[in-house]
Amino acid sequence: MGYSPDFVKRMEEIVKDIRNDNKDYPIKVVAAFDTACMACPHRGKTRCEASEGSNEHVLSMDEKVINHLGLEKEQTYSKSVLVSLTAAKVNPDDLDYLCKDCSWLAYGVCKEGIQNLKNKYQMVRS
């Protein structure tokens, strides 16, 4: 999907850490370049350069998610709290708004991932 091997490797590492229930760590909430962006081949010096409007698009998705989860920018939360909030507050169909026009949305993997997360947290509470 136009990403470099370095970016794919970095994303795999991030996803693995997030899915690891035995690993908790602090995450700073930003609406800006983040850890994933650092390995992206479209990263410019100060903004996303994937295409015209891409920087604004990425920032708008950041803002929508931060607001949807009720988070504060520049605050640090534990990974476990962020995952729990996501399971509680995000439904698969919310991604139609939160991730509008994201190239990944049409593949359905993100909606599937949110549903799997919600199912996992429902089983934990049962």
C-alpha cells in the first residue's frame, strides 16, 4: 500500500506491543507526528507529504479520535487505559467518521480489529 519495509516493520512492532496484555507502558497523546510516523516514507520535516491535503487529513483523524475518547492532548496515559477506553467507546461503525477517507478503511481490518477488541473486553468482564 505504498509503505516502505521499515514502516511496515515499525507498525508490526507497535501492533505487537499494543496487543501484548502483559506489557503496559506510557503513551503520550499527540495530534502530530508520532512513533509510527517516524518510519513512514511520506514523512517530511514537519508534515505528512503523502499527497496534497494528507497532513490535514491525518491531523483531523487524530483530533476526532482524541475527542471521541475524551482524551487531553499532550497528556500521558497508560496503554492499558487507552486500550480499555477504545474497547468501551469505539464501535466498528464509528470508524466511518473517525477514519473517513483513510485508505485502510475499505479493507475492513480496522473495523474487525475494533470488534475483536470489544469482544475480548466483554469476555473479560463476564
